[in-house]
Amino acid sequence: MNRLKFQPNEIARGLAKKRTRTIALIIPDIANPFFPELVVAIEKVAKSKGYTIVLLNTYEDDLKDHYFWSQIQNRYIDGIIVASFNLDIRSLKRIEELGIPFVRIDRAAAYNTENSIGVDNYKGAKIAVEHLFEVGCKKVAHISGPKSLPLSLERKRGYIETVAKMSKDNPPIVYEGDFTLTSGKQLTEKLLQEHPDVDGIFLANDLMAIGSLKALKSLNISTPEDIAIIGFDGIELTEMVEPEISTVEQPIYKIGAVATNRLIYNIEDAKTDFKEVDLEVKLIKRQSTLGYIPK
Amino acid sequence: MNRLKFQPNEIARGLAKKRTRTIALIIPDIANPFFPELVVAIEKVAKSKGYTIVLLNTYEDDLKDHYFWSQIQNRYIDGIIVASFNLDIRSLKRIEELGIPFVRIDRAAAYNTENSIGVDNYKGAKIAVEHLFEVGCKKVAHISGPKSLPLSLERKRGYIETVAKMSKDNPPIVYEGDFTLTSGKQLTEKLLQEHPDVDGIFLANDLMAIGSLKALKSLNISTPEDIAIIGFDGIELTEMVEPEISTVEQPIYKIGAVATNRLIYNIEDAKTDFKEVDLEVKLIKRQSTLGYIPK
């Protein structure tokens, strides 16, 4: 042992009982303010229970990489929170093989389990699109998230079914974005070039809605008078732009708290029954839709 | 060894040669978009050289905690980047004792070393305040960062000396903020209650400038016609609000790249001379100052 300069430290203890009171939080895009807001919530709860968060900002492809997970295993993380990734069956199996407790954030209808936490994305999309019709829009388009993510598909399904019900004459118009500001901006420009009569846009997240607003301004289209827009998430930024952007608010803090509590219960092997926590989405009506003038 | 279920994994190898190709990046406030922008730059460079970043979002007080650093030591991190913290002599000594290469971001005049990277904060403040006088402001106030940070003190000194030179009749007015949106908002309200004749505000960072803009709107003060504001950092958000906010842009990407390259050279013990990289600040004039109407 001396040869290795062995010290009875955290890692060495980890080798024996594998406990470091550390949680790895894996997020896809630190530049999207949704994730920093989520991180703050998770850190607060984790800290109150004596856990430290290490944050891994990761590309989707990394999660398919065997090396990525073996690195996590080798660091003796006590638990893992994976936010907003599409974990395919194989990746899920990889995580399960690690034998480390984990929870996922963003309820994915396709692979729902009790360790998957999030809101009803279908319902959120539905109330967003209904609201656009309520303020008088007639031709509503959708800029979706990446189709690899179940939550994008759920939001898109909410859009398509609501349009089919409320606007029989206009078929759905969907452009696939990637949840970044830039894609919201570029796809709005493309959308209006190809469909100049669109009068309402449902963006699959707030960051794309902010990009969309920038595009509309640069095209000299009056927002919200001529085009109403609505996002999804409820990040603070939607209140800072002009006009303020309507959105479907997720209870970001609660989601983070529920995920962290559930994970720590799993880590500590406490067989506590979970109180069901209300993670309802909520329509926030602001100027970007309320200011629309029906034609 | 068997008793410990010893496996020849990353950590075990770390016990011997202490190399994990991992860099710990310690930031003070993930909710301030400056840091996510910096993280993206650092990750890009680190990844291109085969390093992984683990992110620790940390309170200032944690860095004074012996346990915090021993945890880092125990995780066999190869190197550390510390951004925007006030490391006192004792904390610096703690890091040096770890024997792990580290660099600091945000040049701190007080403790300048070759491993401290950042811009000239004094000069940045000077050009911001000069610009406010150039557009016609007569009574310029400052909302500073926390006085515990050398970079705040440098920005404040730039403000005070420039006001003393350019506006002899008006003594400096300084309120101490904490770089958050909320403090920018609340201190702007307080400032205008106590000094209603202020016509220009230099905020020590962009996030506080965005908070200030919100406060001015809620007070029904026309911005920029009646009060001009300018921030510091150059985060993207300054272009999304209305009016767009003038700022002193730091080359965030370059700062991250320089810090990461320097750290990796230190880790790999490459005795390369560093090319001096231009980390100049740059005045970005936008509507929040250009739209001011001199009285």
C-alpha cells in the first residue's frame, strides 16, 4: 500500500464502501437558462442534505459512449441526475449496470418509470396552442425541439392535435429546431419566408421564443400586433425582453427538488413512500400574445 | 487489496500517478450568464485536448473551507480553474499546498501572478464612464460589485477617478451590489429615491444593468431618454432587452481559451513560452446610452 502512497481519504474510502456524498448532474446545454435555474434548485436541496453536486455539461453523443459512463463509475459518484436527454434503451441499460441510483428529469412518455420526473408536455403544448387561438390567431405554426427527445415529440403532438381540432382548414406547420436561441431565430425567418400568412408561433422552449422575437424585430414585423408568440419553460428571461413573452411555466424549482429528494432517498436506501408532488404546468399570459390584434 | 475490491480503474490509477484528465472549474454563480458563456469556451478547448470539465458552482465561503479543498484533492483532479473569486492569501496557500496546477480568471490587481488571467477592469470602467459623459450625462452614479472582489474594486476605482476628472462638481455616488439581477434592480430604485437627479448609471456587470433597466421601467422613467445606463461583461442578453444595453465587452471566449491552454500546459509540464494574447476590453455603444437626450 505504501508504494501507492495510500491515504485514507475520500476516494480510498470510496473504494471500499463507495460513498462520497457526491451527485453528478448531467445537463445538455448550460447556455440555456432553464438548466442553470434547475441547477440552483438541485444544489440547494442537495446541500441541505450534505451532498455536493458536480456538474457535467454534456453532448447527447457522449452519453452513448461507454467511456463516459465508466468514468462516472470510476469516480464513485453516489447518484446521478440526468436532465433532458434522450436515453435509449442501451444507455439506460448502461446506467443500470453501474449500480448507481439515478433519476431523470423531463418525463418521457416513451420510457416512463418511477424515476422519471417532469411535467405533462403534451398538456403544456395544448394549452399554449389553445391560447394562441383564443387571442385570435388563425394560422399557428410550431418550431419544435429535436425529434430525438421524447419531450419534444410530446410538445409537437400537443400542437398537432390541438391545431387539428381548432383550425380544421389549416394543416399543421412544423419546423424542427434544437432549443437554441439561434435556431429559434433562423427558423422563424425561414418559416415566414415560406408561410408569410402565419399569425401565431408556438416555440417548444423559451430560448427559441426569444430568438424568434429577435427575428421578427429584424424583419420589421410588429410583435405582438401582427404575430403572437408563446414559449415553454418559464425562464426568467421571458420577462426581460420587450414585449414580455407568454409561456407555459414548468415548476423548475419543484422539479429540481423532487428529483434530488428522490435520488437521495434511493442513495440512502430509505424506503419512504413519496408524497405525490404537484408538478403542473401553468399558462403565463403576457404581452407577446395578449397584444395580438385579430385581423 | 482484494478486501477493498480493488479494481485497476481511473481512480485507482489516480492513486498512483494522479492523472485523470479532469479539470475542475469553480464558478461563483451559474445564474449569471457570464459564467455559462465562459464554461462553453473552456469546455471546447479542454475537450479538444482530451480533458473533461467538472463544474463546481460554489459559494465564496466554501472556498475558505478546508473540507472543500481536501475533497478536490481526494478526487485527483489534474488542474483547477477558479473564476471570479476573492482568494485570500490563506486560500491561495491552501491551493498551492494541494500541488495541483491552477489558474485564476479575472485579473486581480491585488494578487497578480502569471496564472491570473483577465482584462484591465480599471480601464474598462474608465471607458464606460467616459462614454456616459460623452453622450451628455452630468451626474453619473455607480452600482459596484461586492467589495470583497478585487475586480469590483478596480471597476469602482475606474469610476471614481473618471468622475473626479470629468465632473468636478459632482462627487461620486456608489452603491454596493452583488452582481445579481435583483441587486441591480433594488439598488437602482434606492439610488433614484436618494438621488433623483442622477442621469447616468454605470453598473459593474451586465446582469445588474438588466435589473436596473427593469427598475427604471417600473418607475416609469424613460430609458435611455432620461437616464443612460451601461454595464460590463458583454453577455448576449444585453442585445435581447429593449433598449439594447451598452457595455464593456470582455473577450469571454478568449479568456476561457487562454486560461484553459495555460492550465493544460502547466498540467503537462510543457515549458512552452506563452504568446501574449490580446485580452482587451471593448466599448460597445448601444441604444441604452446612444439614445440619451442631454438636458
